[in-house]
Amino acid sequence: MLDQIHLLAAVTVLGVLEQAYFFLQVIYARRAFGISPPKISGPPEFERIFRAQVNSSEYFPIFLALLWQAGLFFHQGLAAALGLLYLCSRYCYFTGYKASSSERLAPIYFSTGVLWVLVAVAALGLSHFFLAHYTGLNVVRLLTV
């Protein structure tokens, strides 16, 4: 069983570490700009870092759910590769947003596209599972005959 989920687990750990890095960046920015919690406003430089972290945190549960569904029901390797692409694009989003609000656009569009691909892959995998499990129809076997 573990050989069927090890790549998903590794990408999950990398994602958690990335989130921790984003959290730390907010802590460092709070110290640098003298902004104590619970304040969330300040200079634009702080607000961009804060928003980048919050936006990334909001999408993280969606990413994890799709990563695991795509990996379990379609293909672990493809899901893990898409997961790495997503994490890289989120990092680019964070660093871009930190520099300038306009620098966040290309990475956010790319990461959203990766999420949509994960949705499609998960939906295909789940559809195949339900068809095979409940109707006995194996689409993959039909396509390869």
C-alpha cells in the first residue's frame, strides 16, 4: 500500500513545509514593519506578503484534496508531478506578490490551471472507479482492446 502513496505523501510534506515558509515570511515582515498581531494592515510591502500567505493557505486544502484523489484514483506519479508544479507556481506567486502585486498574476493563473487539471484527473479516475465498481464496465480495458 505504501508504494502506492509515497509520492503523494512526499508532495504533501513539501506543501506543508512551503506553507510553514510562507507563515515565517509573515512573522519576519511583522517584525520588520513593527506590526503586531492581530493587525493585518500596514505598509503595502507587508500587506502583499500577508495577502500572499493568506491566499496560499486558502487554496491549500483544495490542493491537498485534489492531489490525493487524483493520485489514488488515477495515477500517483502524474498527481505528484502536478503537485510539484502547483507548489512551484505557488512559490513563484508568493515571491512575485511580495515584490509587486502585478507580479502575482502569471503564477496565480498557472497554479489555477494546475488545479483544474487535477480536478479533471481526479474526476476521470473517480468516474472510472464508479463505472468499474458499480457497472463492471472497465473503460481502460475497452480503450486498449
